[in-house]
Amino acid sequence: MRPPVSQRLLHVDALKALAAQLIVLHHLAAYGPVADAVQSLWPALIGFLYDEGRMAVQVFLVVGGFLSARGLLPDGQTLRGEPPDLLWRRYLRLMLPFMGAVLLTLFCSLLVARWLPELLPSSISVAQLAAHALLLHGVTGVESLTVGAWYVAIDLQLFALMLGLLWLARGRPAAPVLGPLLLLALLLASLFWFNLDAGHDNWGWYFFGAYGLGALVHIIGKHPGLRGRRLPVGLALGLLAGGALLLEFRGRIALALLTALMLAALQWRADRGGALFGPGWLAQRAGALINHLGTHSYALFLVHFAVLLLVNALFEHLAPEQPFAGLWAMLAAWGLSNLAALLFYRWVELPACRVNWLPPGFRRA
């Protein structure tokens, strides 16, 4: 008999799964003749997915900050592991599947070049591939080889910023307090300064407001020094973030704040034994599905553009400008993307997670 699905982080899986599916739908509505055909049928739907679907990245940022803080500070105050080792492992964890997806996308690009030249990179060079492998494509200004490449690079920067601040605090007498305060300071600098200037959007500090909110949700929930004061501290953090919206309202920051508040409430409930679903068979199946979708969310994010290219090329060849055929093609691309994510996770991402090669001199955690 299959064991019950663990409910402890099921709400996190639910947020990851929802964000990943919305990002896929956003890209399906943004690129290629399939999107154009469906727009002629349902312009409001395509407009919504195009304009609002991209906001789902804020959910990824908040959840990413929460999970990173959970890994680095299990008790909410003590940094676990050696920072160079932790950063290297994070780099491999992101880069290896990412480059697998880049190569897959480039292969698919060769197959569809005849029908979809507008969706392909204008050029491909060794320097571009090197910049992508180093996750420096954004800051070096090279053309992206796949959609969403910017997020992978930003994720590593955000992790490095958090790790660096916690490392700076470690070893000092007030480290359990200083570390979270440094994260809060960068969070506020992001919300009140960096995030107001789009010129910073290739750098992690532009996005640290959302990422830091997720991190502090974990810290507030786990830090032993905050027992009995978690609610007022959490409300104070929410008010500080809300103050940034008074300075200049940004829908993306509002969504990040709402996500952080929802995550805090769900985590508080989970820590007290509350389950996202009940014990019944149907609830367990729903929980298993959410766990599955959350587990495969990064694979889906990486691989879906390759599927999008293939489906759009087939549609352009067989049934261009037919709205209902476009609708079926969009649904097929969505379903096939999720199927491809299963295979990509099994054969690329999961083996990449097991890579533990470290350069000479690194300490193993």
C-alpha cells in the first residue's frame, strides 16, 4: 500500500506548481503562430495570459527565498555548511539541467528554423554558450538562447547574496540576530531603491525584495528568539513591504507580498500539524498530484520552450491561422510540456542533483 503523501511542504509544492503552469501558459500565449491563432478566437484570454501570466515569477521568487533559507538556516539562525561548498553545489544544481535544456532547445531550433525563424536566436557562438554555462548571460548582455534564461542566472545571484550576508554574520556574537537583520536591510534596499530602477534588472538585488520576503517567512517561523512574537514581527515585516507600495505601487511587489503572507499562514498551519488536504483517498490523490507537479516544476520551466517550438512549427506547417486548430495545438503543447518535464527530470535533472564533484580545496558538507 502506498504511504500517505507528506503534507508538511505540500503548500510549497502547490505554489511552485501553480507558478510553473502559469509561466508555461504565458509563454504559449506570447510566442508563435499558435498564440496568434488563439488570440483571434479568445483575445481576452491571450491578453490576460500575456500580461498577467508573467507575474507568476514573483511566486517563484518568494518560494525560492523560503526554500533557500530553509536549507541554509534550518533552525532560523545558524548557517549550515561551508559557503564556498554551498554556492558551488547551488551552481551545479541550476547550471547542469539548464544547459541540458539549452542544448535541447538549440536542437529543436535547428528542426524548426524553416518555419519559425523569428523565434530563434539571431546567432549562436561559443562565447554565448560559455556565458550561459557560467550563468552570466544577463550581466554580459549576450542574447538568450532560450526563454526564462534570465531567471536561472538571477536565482544563483539571489542565493549568493543571501549566503554572503549570512556568512558575513557568522562567527559574530550577535550572528543569530545580525544575519536576519542584514537580509532585512537588503530586502528594504531592494523594495525602496533597486526595484524602482529597471536598469538593475540583470542583478539579484533588483529582485531581493520578493526573495527576501520568502526567506524571512522561514526565519520568523523557526527562529527560537521569536517564540511568542512571530505574529507582530510578521505583521511589521508586511507593513514595511507595504510601505514600498505606497512609495510606488508595483503589481509584482503586491503579488510577492500576498504570496509571502499566504506562505506564512500555510506554514504556520503546517507546523502545527494542519494538513492541506484531509486523510481520504481522493485528498491523498490530489496531494500526490500537487507533490508531483511541484517536484517537476523546474524541469517544466526549463523544457517547455523546446516543446513550444516543435508544436508551433507543426501548426505552422499543417494548419496556419485556423483558430480552433490553434486552440488544440496550445492545449497539446501544454500537456506535452508536462510530459516532457517528466522525462527531463528523470534523465537530466535528477542525475544532475547527484553530482557532487568539488574543486580541490573545497570542504564537503
